[in-house]
Amino acid sequence: MFSTASPTPLTLVLGDRQLSSWSLRPWILLKHLGLAFEAGRLRLDTPDFEQHIGAYSPTRQVPVLVDGTLTIWDSLAICEYASEIAGGRGWPDHPTERARARAASADMHSGFAALRSHWPMQATSTLRVALDAAGLADIARIDALWQAALGHHTADGPWLFGRYSIADAMYAPVALRFNTYGADLSPLAGAYVATTLSDPHLKKWLEGAKAECTASR
């Protein structure tokens, strides 16, 4: 087990807030868990990124969490570590629900390739891009997954498994994609997108995305 308090400040190395869905996931979880951290940004697809990313990540990708001499370079692993630091609050309390939340999170971590390919995250944009059959199938499966989770926990809170969890962090960029591209969703899934968009931490991320886009023009 990890200690319940990090002995050194956490540093989270991020990409662009407008584009980096994987950066958003651990950032928003750390915010919801109330963990203190510093966020540093490396602009994607720039000489600065190529020059500096190797000092943080063996995969040369973001996000990366640095805790003293420990470096974690995978978004889901970062979320797991943050949950440990926070006393396990990143997952539901009940073992059955933890298993379901972990399965849903792993599904997002490794799946839905068609959706991610055709609808890349453009956090503050409004776009219309047609999806092929594989992309539409991804939306349908995510919609069903959300409905199943929300249907069990409507009395426990507005999030997928009641209180905010790693599963919600994993699907936050998906909610942004659905908003950006105008996905056709069930009422329950649509309400979950609205809940996600109203999250104060996500609003803060979007403010940062807008500022970064303005500064880069």
C-alpha cells in the first residue's frame, strides 16, 4: 500500500488542454480527490515537446505524474496511484461496484478506437463530422454502459457509480467529444453529459483550453 500522504509535491505534466484527452483524465481526478499538485504543460507537436518530454516519459507521451523519484507515465496508472494516496476514494467502496467501475475504465482505456479516431477531442469547439458504422457502434455501447451504471446509482449521486470516481475521469473527454460533435444519445446519457459539462473542475479545464488557444494564435 502507498502512504496516505505524498511526502513531496506532485507534478503532473500535461499536453494541450484543447487536444489532450489523456491529460484531462488524471488532472480532473486529482482535482476531485482534493490532491495538491503542480501542473506543467508541454505543447504537443512542437520542438519544445520533442526536446523535453524524454526527461519525463519513456514513452515520450503525456500525461506524466512525478512524485519525488517516482515517475508514472500512463493515465490510468496515474489515476490508480492518486486513488491510493487519497485512501482509495477514486473507486466505489463496494467490491462489486469497484469491479464494474474498473471494467468500465479499462474499456475506455483500451477501446472505442473508431470514436477516438474520427472524433478527436477538440475541447472548446463545435464541429460536425459524420461517423462510420464502427464509430456509431462505439457511441451506442458507451451510451448503454452509462445507462447501466447510472441506473444502479441514481440515489447515490449524479456520477456513474454515485460519487465521482476514476470511471468519470476516464469518460470526461468522451462527454466533451459528444458535446463537440453533437452525438445522438439516450436521455439518461445526455443528462450525464450535462452533469459532466457542469462540473466546476471541467469548466476550469475549458477556461484553460480557451486561453491556450488564444495565446497560440
